[in-house]
Amino acid sequence: MATIVYTNAKVLYGGHNLSGDHNELSLDYASEMQDVTAFGDSTRINTGGLTTASVSGAGYWNGGTNNADATLFELVGDDLEPLTVFGNGITEGAETGAYSMKAVIENYNLGNTVGDMLTFDLTAQGRGVK
Amino acid sequence: MAIVRAIALKDATGTALTSCGTGTAFDIGGVSAGQSLYAGLHVLSSSTGGLLVRVQGSSSSGFGAGKFTSHVAFTERSCRNGQWATPLTTGTVTSTFQSFWRAEWGMTTSGESYLMLPWMSIE
């Protein structure tokens, strides 16, 4: 069983390596269920529809040129950048826990309570792979 | 399909490349009927000049002269950038069966330096 302790995720968005700014990163890959239940069926029948993918992340606000804040603020709504995530570091030639999609950043949120670190979270939605 | 499993062909995210070269050849497999070859590039730093990156396939790991094909050629870049190549199908990967793949990179002038990561996927 190849399990890992999640300590070395990487996230590349276009020309930016945002790995060091994140402390949470998750990928959601799903198929939209379509209900095709008909008279005579005794259970709900679903069939797979369009697939969807999204990446959500969170971390510490990091200001300054080319750092996470400047990068993410400018890229909200941008739909030109590939987003690639690695679950356990980068290993050349290995198909292990690395995923990529065309992505658009849906939201970039900042904030926290007084006395705590200023943090951010974001969500990027997939735009397919064609 | 909304996302692909990526295989890094060259990890230059931590140490910059400063000269032309090729990456290790990996036996990833051929593009079978119904599959597509996907490729992307992250250029993570800027330099004066231009970075050219290609994804090449060959039937042998040696990538001998005249025995490989450049299937994907990313647009030359000198600044931070991401690119998603147009996917290739069996109809466009027209050479004979090629299971070995590698990245090749070139720079237009001397003294350039780039952090970058090209990847590919066959799905």
C-alpha cells in the first residue's frame, strides 16, 4: 500500500509556483449524476454526465512582487493558465499523484480574526482539457 | 474529461536551467486508439532571450539521431507563463509506435536562466 503523509504538495498555476504559500490543497474530480429513473424501476437509476474538476487551497497571505497575493489577485477570472498539482513532491517520469487542468480562479478570499495570521483561500474551476 | 494525470518530464522548479539540453527518456507508452497526448508547460521565472521547449517521442530510449519526433513545440517564452498544448490524437501522432518520451529545451541566447516544468499525459 502506497500511502503518504501529506507534507510535500506542489501547486503550479501558469508561471507561478505557489507551493510555499499553501498549507491546504485539495482536488475534486466528479461526474454530474443524471437521473434516468423510469416507471417500473424500484431504485433511483443514475448515469454519469459531464465531468467536473476543481482545486481548492488555502495558506498565508504573502505580499510583494510575484508573491502569492499579487499573483492570485491579478488572476481571478483568468482562464488561460494550466493548473498542475502534485500530491507528494515532483518525480520526473512518474504518474503518481500529479494532475493538471485548464483552470479559472473562481475566488480568492482573505481574512482572519484579530491576533491570527492573515490567511487566504481560493477555488479554481476546471475548463476541460481540450 | 475535466482533468488529466500529469507526468513531469523535467523538474526544474528548484534549480534553474542555464543551457540547452534534453531530459531523461521515460517509457510512458504509446498513444493508442481513442487516446490523446496532452502536454503543458510552466515557465516559472523570466530571463532575457527566449525559452523553447518541445515534447519528443521515440521508439527507443536512446533517442538516436533521426529516430525521434518532436510532437509538441511550445511557443517561445522569455517570461513567466503557462501553456496548454493542443491535444494530439492517434491521427496526429503520425509516426510509428513511440513509447519513450522526453523534454528538450533550447535558449535563444547565452546567459539565460529559467525555472520551468513541462509535463505530458496520455489519456
